Amino acid sequence: MASLFAWAKPAFLGMDHVYVTSDSGETWGCFGSSTGGAMIAQVADANIDAVRAVAGRDGTAGIAYGISGLQYQVANRLLKAGHSGEGDIRKVSSARGYRAAALAFGEYGLTLFTTPTRPERMEAVAPDTPIEDLALLFGSSPPPKEIIEARHALNQETIEYIRRNPNAVFSLSSREFEYFVAELLSSFGFQVELTPATKDGGYDLFAVSTDAAGLRANWIVECKKYSQENKVGVEIVRALYGVKSANRVGNALIATTSQFTQGAKDFKLSRYDLELRDYEGIVDWLDRYKQSPAGLYVPHKKLILPGKEPR
């Protein structure tokens, strides 16, 4: 019988990617690569046939990424399957990011088939399905609380890491930067909804703020994760302002990891319903960030996106 090994290597902003290998030459990437890193768990005399059966043809062990678990839960399922029944079951609990993921998803992942209204859609869910797109799975009901808390916990981990290392914001993907900005706005009391990744209607976030007098204002937000030398030009600013006007939204905001051209800044002058937030502005938000007790996500369909009629 072969031995089973779990490995961890630095991945996304203070979190580890974990994967599993055997000394018979097989690897299971757990939604990522299967090379490098340090060994963090071992199962001697593992039942490799059982591991193959649990892993499935796609190697995900039945986990839908970000929905029922993360890489840690996949690895734990594989290690458990290979366990011979003697001694403690090995886990990847020493990996960075494990605690937040385990609190939300459990050590072996959630079983979602008891809650979705249309469980047959599970097979069609892509590994990177955004949390707000889970209406496909859960019908008109909100996603389970544990899943929402998981995304929120990981957002907070990211915020705290970038607060200590501001340049790490450039390591985010475009979609991750949207979640990042949404979390920051939430910390200042905004209610935030992200638009679907593929159909955003010309903006990335819709938000509602409430001032000290209890008066509410609505916002559309565009997030531009650019390199420092790639400035946001006036064309992008004009386009978002046009979307704001067309949808009769009160305010527009562009947040970027870069800077704005002089033309963009000139366009903003005297337009008090338009805000521009560059890299320095993002760092200022980070300095003032405090976790929102309400969390990032509002109940499903509580905010009505521009152009959508209430049901």
C-alpha cells in the first residue's frame, strides 16, 4: 500500500494552497497546482483506491469551491478516505487560512443537497461561482448563513493582510478587488450588492449609504484593478457617469489601485455626485477600516439593482 501526503504552499494573501500526493505518483490538486510547498500531513499505508473513489474524475471530492468548501476540505476528504482505521485521522489544520474555512464549512465541507430548492443544479456550478450568483442553487432563498460567513471571514483576512502590506492589493484579481472594495464600503455602513461577474450593466457594485440624519443615497461603483502605471482615463469616468444618469442613480464612484489622469480629475470638478478613489484613497480607507457588525452581504434582493423592478 502507498503512503499519502498533504502539502501546503503560500497562495492568496496569507492563505495556503494545499494539495495531496501519493508515493505511487498520483496527485490531487484540490483546485490548484500540485507542486512545491512543505508537507503538513501524512497517511501511511493509505487505501489509494478509496482516495481515487472519493476524489472523483475531477479530483474535487464533491466540493463546490466557495460553496461547500475550499481546498482544505477537499484535502481532508482525501486524507480521511485513505485512512486505514488506526490512529488519528490526519487533517491539513496547520495550513494558513484553515481556521476561518473550517469554522464556516466544517473540516470536511458542507452537504448542500438538503437545502437547495433545485439540487440538480449543483453539477453545473463552476468552481469560481460568486456567492451572489447562488440564486441558481437556492431559488429565492438566501444562501446558507455558513457560506455567507465564510466569504465574509475570508474578506476580513484579506483586508487585514493588505492593511499591513498595502502593495499586496496588486496581487488581487479583478473580481477579488471588487469584493475588497465592497468589504471596505460595508465597514463604513454601506449596504452593498455585487453585480454578477459576467453581466454587470456597466458597474460592479450597487450600494446604499445612510447619513447621520437617516437620509439614504444610492451609488453605483466601478472597480478598476490596474497596475500603478496604467491610469484611469476620462473615457472610463465619463462612461460610468453616463450609466449613473441613464439609471437615475444618485451617485457614482470609481475605485482603483492606480491613479486618475488629469482629464479624469478635471471631469470630476464641480460634479458632487461623482467620486474618484485612487490608490492613496484606498490606503486611507484601509487605515480607517473597522469590521461591520452587519457583515458584507444583505439579505437576497433587499437592494433592488438599477433597472430592475421590485417583485
